[in-house]
Amino acid sequence: MRVFRVAILIALAMGPVSMPAFAQLMPGFKLNEGKELSEEEKARNKANEEAAKAARSKIPDAKANSDPWASVRSEPAAKPAAKAKSTAK
């Protein structure tokens, strides 16, 4: 009987620890599954996509050199020396 009580106590103690693992096994739910869009909603979505595309095209390209210390350095950054092979036996 004592072994049975210990087993129950261990199971109860492990329950809250294992709950996050059970959450990974639950199937997810999908939003708007099977919902048909009306013509008005399709047109609104298309207009939103076109507006977003136009907004993205207005973003300027990034500069090639984005090093803020480039004007301070006199020489390019030194590269680490190659490791010498040790011949110790």
C-alpha cells in the first residue's frame, strides 16, 4: 500500500510539469477556415496589398558601407593570424 501511495504522489507531482508538453500535442485551430470572402472583401484585400507594395517601393536602399568608424580608422581592420600547427609529439 505504501508503494501505491508513493506512486500516486509522484504522479501528482509530475502532473503540472508535464502539462506544457501536452500543449504541444494539441491540434491548432485555424482562423477563418472555410470562410468565403465576398467580392468587396477581396477588393479591399487586393487594395491593401497594392498599397503595401507601393509603400515598400518607397523605402530607399541601404548604403553599401554602414561602418560608422570608417572615417576614423587609418588602416583596414587587422585579420587574426592563422594558427600555427604545433609539431609537438
